[in-house]
Amino acid sequence: MSDELPERGRVAFYDTKSYARVYFDAAGAAGGMEIVYQEFRLEAANAFTAEGGVAACVFVNDKVDRRCLEALAGIGVGLVALRCAGFNNVDVKAAGELGLTVVRVPAYSPHAVAEHAVALLLTLNRKIHRAYNRVRELNFSLGGLVGFDLFEKRVGIVGTGKIGRIAAQIFRGFGCEVIAYDPFPQVEWAQANGVEYAGFEELMRTCDVVSLHLPLTPETHHLLNAESISRMKKGAYLINTSRGKLVDSAAVIQALKSGQLGGVALDVYEEEEGVFFEDHSETALQDDVLARLLTFPNVLVTSHQAFLTEEALRAIAETTMDSIGRFARGEAAVAERVVK
């Protein structure tokens, strides 16, 4: 990238949707940035479309591998800005070698995701989605709609970052006994909020509900697999609003069929790229595993919408555009740098 950056920075946005653009338009205008929106996902073959910009702004399903980063660096793009917290879709090692800066939004509205996790559980447990469809067809019967009280149930929170801690506190508000697991426990927070830390094995074995709130790393890939699910309390509910690849979907299907899992609520899916965020209502679903999951009456799936609140979208836009603006002016980025 040249040493003389334009006063008005140009940014190429990828995988954009109308519900987010209004927030980025406002934030971009405030920062004097020019935004070029692309609906397609970024990958090596189309990286040339970022030419003339100071940054490429990407989302969770853009494929920012080494070839893509080499293409971006070759046309003078110096910054990859993730408008999300996770960065497992970016080859950060290659970015560092190529001299590219990568930033993310480490926290936007942890309340949005935590609240969605609890909403998923309440909806699934109390069969609200099924009751809603019945009533619209004038079927007011209650058969098959029995749920259970959350009060005094044991809820396991796997991962106590900002989202996990808020989820734990919400469950405490329901009168749940909350057990947490994290390699780096927040002891003072736990003591102040009536949360008890335990080992992963104990959490899996004793909890009525297990909710995942941790990043995807090589160590956490398929953390919930056939073996670990078999050690869960029989009939337990599993909630995942973090990363799809934390969960082995095939193992979940087998556990649902055997009754080992009592219910599963997912806002993420391990092979969601090309499926989530898109309208497939006029075509056949090509993912057989996801199609099978959707046939279970005790499975609830939303398409990666836990972050989708006004507060979160505004915070994501403002933090992302502020970071891009600072980079263009040669200042330190506000959003957490993944690669400097």
C-alpha cells in the first residue's frame, strides 16, 4: 500500500446484507469513509474487487486463506477487518507474513448472544415454536407441549468469557444452579454471582442443560463428540450459540435417536457456509446432515442470528469503521488486532 493514503478511505465489504448496511452507512458517513458493498463472499478468485481500497471488511463465512491474502496484498490492501469476534476463517499466520493487519470486533453486545441462547432453550423446552404453529391453524390443544421448570435445574456453562458470564447470570436469575468450566476461571466473578466452577467431565455428567460459549480452536474442534456426549446426563439439553464446529453434528443425530440428548438448540452449524444467511426455500437442501437434524421435533435451529440486535449491529459498525479509519490515518486500531 502506498505511503500516501487517501483522505477518504475506500473499503470493500463482502457478504453484506441489507439489515447491516444501514448501520455501516451511518458509521461510514460519520468517519468520512467510502463503502463499496458486495453481496458475494470474499475468496481468492474475487479478491481483485477490493482494488483501490485501504481495507477489505469480511464476515464469518468469507474464505480469507493464504491465496486470498496474497491477492489482497498484491493490490495494495493493507487491512482485513472482521466485523465479528471469531477469526478462524482467516489465515492469520499468512497475514502476518504478508504484512497485513487483521482486526476484529472482540465485543459488541454479549447480551445479544447470551439472551438468544436462553431464548432458544425456553422456546425448545416449552415448545413455543410448535404451539405458535398450532394456534395459527386454530389448534388449541396442549398435547405434546409439556416442558420443565428451569428453576433449580443444573445448567453448565462451557466458557466464561463475556457472553458465557452473562448467560450464567441470566440462568441464575431463573433460580438455576450454574456450573461453569473454563481453563481460565473467573473466580471473583463466580463467587459474586453464585456460580461454581467444576471440571469438564463433572459438568457434562451432572448438568441438565449444557450451553457452549467458547471460541473455535484446534483444541475445541468437536469438543462435543460421540464420546463426550455419551458422558452427558441422559436427556440433557445442548445449546450452541458459539461456533458450529464445536459440535460433531453426526454424533448429535445419534444421541438424539438414542435419547441420550433430550433436546438440541443451535444458532450455528459446522457446515453453515453457503446455507445460513441465504434463502433456500425454493430449492432442495443439499446438506443431508442438517436436513436430518431439522426432522427431529426436539431440535431447534436458527441461522446464526444471535448477534442480530440493534445494539449489536450499531456497535459492530461503529467499532469496525473506527478501526478502518484509524488504520487509514496511520493510527492504532481500536478493535482488537489479531495480526499487527
